[in-house]
Amino acid sequence: MKETILSYIINATGRETADIPVGQAAEDIRSGRYRQAVQDVRSAYQFGGKKEAGPLKKQLPAILFSGRFKQRNTGGIEQHSGILVADLDGLAAERIEELRARLKEDLHVLLCFLSPTASGLKVGFRVPADADRHADSFAAVATHVKEKYGEDIDQACKDLARLCFVSHDPDLYVNWEAEEMEVAVQVDAPPPINVDLESQYGQAFYLSQNGGIKTINHRYWAGLYLAENHLLYEPAEARFYEYQEDRGLWQPVTEARLREAIAARLLEFSRDDQNGNFEAKINRPNLDTIIAHLKGLAERADVFNQKKRIVHCANGVLRLQPEGGADFTEFSVADYSRNQSPIGFDKEAQCPRFLNEFIYRSVGEEDALLIQKWMGLALLGDNAPQKFLILDGQSGGGKSTLIDVINSVVGSQNVYQLRTEHLGDRFELFRYIGKTLLIGSDVSGKFLMGRHAHIIKSLVGGDPLSAEGKSSNGDFEIKGNFNIVISCNTRLKVLLEGDIGAWKRRLLIVRYEKEPPKKPIPDFGVQLVEEEGSGILNWALVGLQMALEDINEIGTLRLSEDQIQRVDALLAESESVRHCVEHCFIKDDNGDVTSDEAVQAYAEYCSDRGWHPLPITTAQQQFPDLMLEFFSAPKSHSCKRNEKSVRGWRGVRLTDTAPEHFDL
């Protein structure tokens, strides 16, 4: 047995086969010939799971344990080896050692060694040296392993030409005297009906008097598809989602695509149909009815809106711990995540260019810290402090570059454009479903003055919002938990409508006041992410921990006095006419002030504070109501100037001085 010839190839993409005795193959695995290459695979697996280890693993040499092949496919076998290697995957270290000891006592085990990732075992069983009976041998080995050891083997081992990548295991076990396993000939089975599902949903189909299939049980087939696939139906969105295992992501799936997938599954069943007429049942009415049942069986309401303390990276999931820190793990279907950063996690990665050539050249340390905290929350996809960020200041300072970086790190698929002028439109909010970040880039100074701008408070404030989708019946409820960032080259004004307190709680402002670079770098944000994406991710993760600590200690983000003052100033400037009336006028029964004098005083008041005044006509429209509110002074047409009657207000006059600061 030791001299039995096998075939091997240089790596997963190799096509040429070469001969190697099974004894030599075992000795190479035991001796350490592949030690370094396999250690690289194991290190990658520990760091990033299958996705990280896969490319390295595919570079390893591979053995076709089933025998000698003239070419790498099932039809290329020349002589079966009498060996079937079973993969036992996903085992803990303690379980591996337990199974090793027990497998050494198994009379049918020829060899046993640790897998390349060290997360399982490769177990070679002696079976009949007959390629035509390989499927029967697989069934016998699978049953033997399940009954004796309680483990399922990888179904891919059924492939006669399956590759087995080499490994390194000084404790490799061999028994050249292993006994051949008795393998029964498998008879053709009837169509694969799931008995457990039949007990739950009823028979799969019903026969006519002549023995043909009369009708199918749509509920059974809906239940079968759900049992075989990770699928859910979100009733609030009227949308199906399916799980992508390679990304750990729940992605929308259209009913048209789902219909085709179910049809393919029914067609697969029909190939084994002994009655011969099942395929005729694969039609549009039956498929639509199955999907209708699936909506009820797969319904998971509000599953994506549940609070999650995870950051979904390209190569795994960071799970935030209550006591601080995070664990990096593999993807999990139970996370119900539909938002993934395209950046891979690397705990050693840094971002010196991003910090030294960009962030600290653009803003001060306090603002850099605020950006870091906010960016961490945007990465988490949770707006716990219920605030949104404004980046304002001179053009060319780096605001747009930062927006590009944020968009790339959070993931453009998780981002939508914020358009305040459309927030009142029927379908605008529906476009936000499945997004976590809204961006308003290079907006005008009137961006927050529109009549629908107040909806932003609900978008970040945790409020329920009704969204209407095109070609859908009824409204969908979404929760206002979005992170929002807005950039503008001038100071924004807000349409307050008397709700100063709510706006003050929502606002964060970073001001770009440093001199812009003399020689801008084209696509600098793209360069930074390409070179230091994982480092920027780590920087944002540190910011996230600091943000969560702030929220835990004081209930919101910790701000500097300058950052608080910026918000107060924006709100004051947004109600500049009100502040002017409050601080520049005083009640005087013998006094009066004309409209022109009031407008002039307003212009000077704004100029003294570096504010942009409202247009004259807008200011003139606001003065009458404010004069009546503060001084009970109605508009008068009898103010005397140069012996002429002019419009203004009686019982009020201008003060001598106006305060430099204001309280909100």
C-alpha cells in the first residue's frame, strides 16, 4: 500500500499531473517539507479566516488521493488508489486531539493529519480500488464517520478528482495495514423528499388516480427552499434578502431572481422524479404561489434595525465588547448585517500620510479628534448621539477630500446623497432604506434654509419616518438613525422656525480655517485610501471607542468651547434679525425708529460679528413681527424725519451699544 501511486499538481491552478507514492506524500507532510508555506496559511487563517487564507492555500501543492490521473478531471483517472480522504472541518483544538486518538483505533483509517489551516483533519480511509464505486465508497465513509464519531464530512469529497492540499503535521498517523471498508452498492433513491418538512407542511405533491403528479404543495416547496437557503422577507420594505456567505452580507434579491432560483431547484428535483411529469409543474402560477408562501414563512420584521455593536469589515467582523476593546471574528449569518466596509481590518496598519499630510494640515487637534469620533460612529452605522457634522470654511481646505475618504471607508454602497430640496418628495426617503450615511457635498449656504430642511432633525434624531416606494402599495417606516455629513465653502444658515434647542442638540461644526495647500494633489482621497485604508479604518475605530466612552459618561459627544461657540454662532446668525432686534433696540415711549434705520442697524450688527446679513427684502419682512413681539410696537407711518412722515415704529429706539456675545 505504501508504494501505491497517486497524482499531484504544483498548485490549485496547475493542470499537469505527476506521480508520487502515497508513502512519499505522507512523509513530506510529516517531515516539514511544506512547513513554512503551511505556516503562512495558518497565520493568515488566524488573522482573517478563510477569505484571507484562501489565496495562500491555493498556492500549495495538491494531491489527488483517489489515484493516478493522466489529467486533472474525473475522466482522467487511470488507476484508483483504494483511498478516500474525508475532510472534517471546523473543529476546535480539543476536538481535533480527541478525534486523532479515536481515529488511530479505527481499522479502516490509513492516514490522518492536520489540515493546512489547522482547523480540521484529513482522514484517509481504505476503500475498494474501483473508480466506478467511488460514490458508494463516499456514502459508506460518510455514514461510518457520522455514526462512529458524530461528524459530517465535506460533501465535496464525493468528487473523484478532488484536490487535497498538502499540509504540515509532525504527528501524522499512518497504518499501511488498514483494512478495506465494506461498501454496499447504492440503489437509485426516490425523489429526495424531506420527511421532517412533510410533517410540518404536508406532502410535497399529490398524485392522480393514474399515478401521475396532479398538484404540488406550494407551502412544502417554500419551506424546502427556506430550509436550504438563508433567506428572509422584510415586510416593512416588501423586499426579500439573501445571505452571501463569502461577504457575510444580507443583500436584496428581487422576486424575479428568486423565481428563477426556485425553478432551478424544482427542476433539479424533477430529474429524479419517477413519475415523469413533475417538470410540467414548474410554471409561473406555481412559482408565484410558492413565493407568496415564502413571504410568510421567511418574514423577519425589523431585523435590520436592531442595535448591533459590530463593524463589518471586508475580511471579518469586529465585535465591540461592553468593557471596551473588540474581537475580530469570522462573518456570521446571525449578525443580519447589510452594511459592510470595503476596507479589510489589519490591527497593525497605520495612516501617517492621512494624519500628517492631510488631517493635521487641514484642522486643529480638537477638530481632528471630533472628526475621528464622528467617523467611528459613521463606520458603526449608528448615530447614538443624534448629531450631524458640518464641514465649513474656505475652498480648497480639504473638505471634499475628507468626504471622499469617508465615503470610501464607510463604503459607497452604504451612502446616499442628501438633498434637502427633495426631502418632502414622495419617494426620497425610500431611497435611504439600507443606507447608513447621508452626504451633502459642496452645498450652497442656503442648504439648511429650505422648507423641508427640518426633516434632517428626524433623520438623525431616532424618529420614525414614513417612506413611499415607487410601484408599491402603502408606506414603509424607517428609523431616523442616519449619520449625516455636509460640506460647504461658506457658513450655513438654518431655517430654525423657533426650534433653536433641537437644532443646537443636533449640530457639530468643524471649521477649515488653515491655509489650503499651494499644490493640491489630484484624487488625494483615493490615494490615501488605496495606500492606508486599513490604517484609516483603525484610526476611525479608535475614534469610535472614544465616542462610545463620551456617550457612556455624559450622554453625548464631548465638545470644546470653540466647537460649542461655533454652533451658537451659526444659530444666532440664522436668526440674525431676531438677535439684532433683541440687542440693538430698546423700548422708549418717546422714541421711534424708521425702517431704513432698522435695516442699517441690522447691517452694521452683522458686519461687527462677521455674519452674512439676509437680503434687505427678507430682513424688512421680518422686522414688523419682531417689533410687535419684543416691544408691542405696530408698524407706524408717522415717524418724522426731515419734517416728513416715514414708515417705522414708535415707542422704540436704537440702543447705544450692542453686546458682543449672545446666549441661546
